Amino acid sequence: MERPEALIERLPGCLHWSPDGEIRVVGHRIGLYHLIHYYNEGYNAEMLLCQFPTLHLVVIHKVLVFYLENREAVDAYIAEYRAELDHLRATGRHAPSLAEMRARLEAREQAVTVNADRV
């Protein structure tokens, strides 16, 4: 994701641009994306607090005010972030299925048994 310079310049003190390319709440791994996602799903500040209990309500209100004052830029950031997540999900390596895990475990156990018989 490219650095959204115009948005970064306007970040309130409770948000920062993380080195890994995400806007997050200072002192947390909670991203702007996640707060705004839930907000747009209908969550209010108190509901967001229940969802993210390590945050202070005043911080949630500051983030929401920032969003409402910079809605176009934040929505663009959210859309880019969501597109990147979708791309990673579509192209990323998925975890093995339960059947694959069982087959690997069985093969490992057989290899250990064969090696033990050789000793």
C-alpha cells in the first residue's frame, strides 16, 4: 500500500502511520481500518469500546471525529486497504486442510517408525 501522504499529515495524535504500512491507534495494533469497518456496519462508540476493550472511549471518539472530518480521504484509504486484503486472500497460501494435516502426521509417524527400526 502506498503512503497516503495527505491523510498522514492530518492524523490526530491518537493515530499513527505504522512502519508496516497501516494507520493504527497509538500504542495498539488496532487499525483505523477495523474501527471504521465496524463503524460503517452500524457500531456506535460504545459498541466499538465493547469490540476493542483496550481502547479508551475518548480515543474512539477522536478517531470517529477524524473519520467524519476526513471521510473522503479515509474512505479511499479503507478501499485501498480492503483491496489489498482481498488480493492477499485470493493469492495467498492457505493453511492445509484437516485431511492434509492428518496425512502429514501419519507420514511423519511412519518415518519415525522406519528410522527406529533401523537403529
